[in-house]
Amino acid sequence: MAQLLYGDAPEPSDRLPSGLLYVPVRPGPSGSSARLFRTPLGDRTAVGFTSERRLAATLGPDQAWIRLAEPALRTLTASLGVTTVTVDPQFAVTVVTPVTSEIPALRTTREGQRR
């Protein structure tokens, strides 16, 4: 049977398990917590990677992680209102270039007002 898409939805009508994922975590007072991220549209999403190499390439080699199945990650984050799981995201950051020209100093008049 062919898989149907509903409208412009990015996910297929039937969710297929992604298997065990490498899920980025952060330390908390009672253990580790899954890190949540934002999509380009600002929605919160849980993130999982299919390999440790992909996780390190995206978040750095020092990023802590745990192994979770995709359904377990969905269940874990559902209570927080997060319904999306993004697998193997490639984050893009705008590179900020340093300003090389000097900013002109503000001049003040004799009365102390800026011009």
C-alpha cells in the first residue's frame, strides 16, 4: 500500500520508528534531561541523531547524550507539549563578522548635550 501524505505535512501518515537514537542531554538536579531545540519557525522539537558521529559533528564532541528509542523520546517530551522529533538535524548559524571600522565618538556641546 502506498504511503499517503496529508496536505503539505512533512511527515508520512504512519510514523515509522527510527530505532535507537543518540539524544543530546544536559545535566540537571535529578539526573540528565533531554535538550530541546527550536525549529526555524520557532516550534519546540526533540532531537535525535542516528550516530554518535552526526551528533558530535552538529553539537560538538563534548555534548553529552543517551540512547533512546524514538517512541520513548516522544513519550518523554509529550508531557512538555513537544510533539515533534527531528532526526539528524543540521543546524545553521549565521556567522558574525567583527566590525573593523571604528565607531565615531559622540561629540558633546558645552552644555553637555550630545550632537
